[in-house]
Amino acid sequence: MRIRDVLAVLVGVVVVGAVGFAGWQFLGDSLDPAGGEADDPQEDAEETATAYLEAWDEGDLGAMRALVRDAPDDFEERHEQLIEALDPTSIDIEPGRLREPDEGRAVVPVTIGLELEELDEPVRWETELEVIRERSRWGVDWSLAALHPELRPSWGFATTSETLEREPVLAVDETPLAGGEAATLGFVPQFVEDADDVVEAFGEALPGSEDTAERQLSGDLNEDWFYPVVTVSRARADLAWRQLRRTPGIDPPRSDDRARVLLDAGFAEHVVGRVSVPTAEQLEEREELEPDDRIGQFGLEAVLEDQLVGSEVLRVGLRDLEADDDELAHTITEVQADPSEPVHTTLDVRVQRAIENTLGDLEDEAGAIVVVDGQDGAIRGSASRPLGGFNRAFSGMYPPGSTFKLVTAEAALEAGAELDDEVSCPAETTVGGLRVPNAGDRDLGTTTFDRAFAESCNTTFAQLGAELGAEALVEASERFGFDVDPLVPLTASGGSFPTPGDAAEEGAAAFGQARVEASPLHLASVAAAIVGGAWHQPYLLVDDGPAESRPLATGTPELLRELMLTAVEDGTGEAAAVDDEAIGGKTGTAQAGDVEHAWFIGTWESLGFAILVEEGGDGSEAAAPLAAELVTQLVELGEDGVDPAEPTEDEVDEEALQEAAEEAAEEAEVEVRDADEEEDTP
């Protein structure tokens, strides 16, 4: 039987016969079990306090009242309200050491503990019980403070619950990647002069939003309503407004407290994810969801939903029972059974911004860029295109092509090869019956090992792979982590290097073909290994790393760095060169069936990176220029006064914009409206 049920019975007894019950209780306490007279607890301060607290501990309100001097009429009601409001499964009353500050008055510290079903730990608070002596008898001098020191005449006990705001997803420097201030841009039909102009304006200022604008404009519209088109960060909205304001009908940005936005449009979207209202299927699958709830749909927002949201916060305290609201006037305790907390990623805002800006050059092509820290394997940036596609940077598996020559080179150097060794680079060769050509039928004849690497000679490395043998290639691939999954909470792939079955496969695998596969994430970690001399398992969450590491063969990292620098300075990677910057790299053109994927993996300062352009063809033409752009962006974003957290600003002719806005306003004969103007929203 719960405390409230026991109390109901006892209160009933008190109401029906409080005097008789109290008299019986007093009589019972005055006799010992043998029938003799016992000490009257009211003749001793400590015994009186103890008797009262024991009765309270047992929920015996009648016995409690009998020990109180001039108990108020609402004595039982006050105790009952505590039980009804908090509904404890048990109450524990713990007395402290009695003290007598004045003659005829004593005080007992009391700890009140309540077990609540919703909480793992009891709710506790400290108060004091006062007893006084009158005519040689002790009794409890009861007041509201005996229940709680902050209790007031119109107050009572209460609980409230609150769903906290979703915690942010943070970059390594604590910048919110998701969870900042949001603003919505849209239009009001009565001010629209040309619907096509509105669609075009949204497409130019916020690419991708034009489809929504067109769909909104094609429906039956209320002339006075505001129709939202896109919600972005406040910074991005303000920047876009500088372009959008010249188009009649488009409204100034409106703050949106409920929206969850990325740091910038599309910023690390595949990794961070998106939050939106549940789909019809999700509502059907998860009964606890409401149509206007916000849930993570993919990325970290979905995978770490429980961490970001946690459970409701339960507050136990006191509230004014005469007030119109349920707000607590005093909080006793606040507990979140499943605590929510931010997600701390290893992403670097500067690096991520550089990636996003670089991928803007892809236009309609599919691709990915990943940057990994060479010192510990932390993922500093990652993005894929198109945004509406899958996270190819993490989970796409592709033949690495000639980028794998770094691994083969490491195996050769470990076996004793030197950079100036003479090697053969014919336009075509046959290894184990497999015909191997060079791109563009390049024929270097007899050359040096470093030149064969810089010019990406397939024929040289195919022969080298067969000479090294399967075991040496497998061991080298393992040093570069080809059998280890990345430490990422999202769907992600590493590298796969199956043991070659014959000389032909050894030759093909040595330049990244046959059955060899890798994700852009893994190839970024391969490049990063050259920086620090050891391969580090790539990780995304700060608390997960550094993780596993594997040193490269002794003496090889320095030589590999030299090979990569040569490939950019005077080789197939020349398009990746940037003035005054030491960039190392390796191009790759990987055949996958009837298509060719373009690769470039490289190093700059302490970073390793991989760039993929799907079906891009030659890596030196499609991927290497993106490497130059990436490094250029990193340099520019590292300059003093540049804040990479701010949206990238295109050059805008402010004077022309102002003139256009004024002309449009004059033609429409409308007054400029307040951005905060309240209007109905459908």
C-alpha cells in the first residue's frame, strides 16, 4: 500500500474521532507492555521529539497531532498535501542531535527523505523541529517550517517537468555546428510582383531554396500571409537578405526559436545531420512522437539523439497554490534521469569552412573531401556532394587507384629500395598475364624510383608489386590501417586489402586496382600517416580518441614525404601547387567498371586529406586543382581578422543593391515594412 493510501485511512480516523484517537494514543504511550506505567514522553524534550518524528515516519497523523501544542486546523491537510503532490513510495525521517538554545525550548535538526518512483535517488531537505515546555510538559511547537523551512501559508509542495532544449553539436573549439540562432526567410504574396523573380532570387542567395519557393508560390495563397521558404542561421539569413531585399515580396529574416539549424547552409551536414518534424512513417513507428516534435533525421543528430535530448527534467519544490501558473516558487531538487549533454566533435570550423568553399567548385558533380590530423587521427573536416546524397566521404568505397602507390612505395622502401634506384617505366607491361598500361601511354623507359612515383607509372608499380609479393603488400596495408574500421558513430568504412591470389593480382593491387577498396575517410588517414610517421585510427568524437595507432616502417615517413612533395612540384600533382606552401600529394585515377574516379590525397602542415570526384576521370585534372583550392582556403581563413564561423560572403555591390531596392519599392508603391511586424502564418 502506497503512502498516500495509508494516509487516507489515517486521516479518515482522525476526522471521525480525532479526540478519541489522540486519547487512545496518549494512553497507549503511557503504558509499557507489562502493564506498568512508562515515562511520559512529554516530560522529556528528546523523547517528545523522538515520538513525534517516529509517528511522522510511520504516517501516524493522530499521534503527531497529540504531541503538538495548539495544532492548527489544517495540520493534517498540510501533511496530506505533501503526499498527494509528491506521491512518494516511502518517507524517511532522520533526526539529528537535539540542542537546547534556551531553557524551555529545544531544537532537533531533521532530514526529510522521500523516495519517488521517477527518481533513482531520494529527494532530501533539511529542516528543524522545535519543542517547548509548558507547565513541566514538553510538546511540539509546530509551524510550516517543520515541513520545509521555505514553506509559506499559501504555498504547497509540487512537481514540474520540463523538456530541455536540444543540446548543441560542437566543433573542437566549442563553436556550435548545430543549435545556434535561426531565422526564416520567405515572402508575402501581396507584395510579389514577379513570382519567377522571387524563385530566382532565392536560388541565387540560398542555392537549393528555389524549389521550395516555387512550390509555395504555385499554391492557393492568402495575400496577407507570410510564406516561409528556408530557415538558416541568423548570420546566413542576414547575409542572404542583402541580396534578397531588392526583390519585391521577399520579407526580412524572422527569428525562429524552434528551428534547429547548422552553422551555415549545408555546413558539415552529412556528419552533423538534420532535425525536423517526424515523417508519417516515423509517427506510425514511434507512438511517443507528436506531429510537431523535432527529431534527428540522420547524422549525429539522429545517432546521438538520446545524448542530445536526454529525458525531461523533474523539479520538486514549492509553489504558490493561489497563483494562476504552475511555476515553482522554490526548487528543492532538480533531476534529469537521463542527462542531456552536447556532442563534442573533432571538427575544426576553419578546416570545415575551407572544405565547404572548395566543394562549391564541384557544381553538379558528386564528390567528397576529408581532412584528418596527422598527429592523432582526429577528423578535422568532412563533406560530401551532393548534399541530398549519401555520406560518400565516410561510407563510400572506391578503388583507390594510384593513391595506393604510397602504400606500395612504403613496402618497397621498407624492403631496402632507395629513391634514386633505377626502375623500368615502359608504356605497357604484362604481369602474371595481366596487361598493364600507363595513362596516356606514358613511357619513361629507365628512370628513378622517385620519378616513377611522381609521374605515376602503373607499369613500374605493377612490376614492383609482383616482386614484393602478397605478404609484403598485406603487411604494408596493415601498417596503414587497411583492416581497421574508423572510430565514428556514423556509418563509415575503412580500407580493404584482400590478400592477392596470384602475380597478376599483386601487380594490379600495387597501384590500387583489383579488389582494393577504400573510403575517402580512410585515404585521408593514409595521407595523415605520412605527416606524423604513424597511422592513427580516425575518430570523430573528442572523447573517443586518440585511438589505435600503427607506426610506419622505420625510416620510411621522411622518404614518403619527399616523394609526395616531388609529385606536386614536378609530377602529376602539379595542379595542386600553391605558391609558398609545402604541399605533398599523390594523384589517382581509379577504374571502377566503365567509369573512372578522380583522386588526390595530400599533406599540408599537420594535416592529411583526401579528395574524390566521382566519375571525374583523371585525378591530375579533376582532383588536384581542388587540393590547391583547399590549401588556399585554409591559408586565407587563417589570416588575422577572418572568422571562419561567419558565412562566406560573396562580393556584393552595396550601392547597386540599395538603388535596386529603392527602385523596386517605388515601382511597387509600397512602404518599407518592419522586419518584426506580426503577421499570420499558415
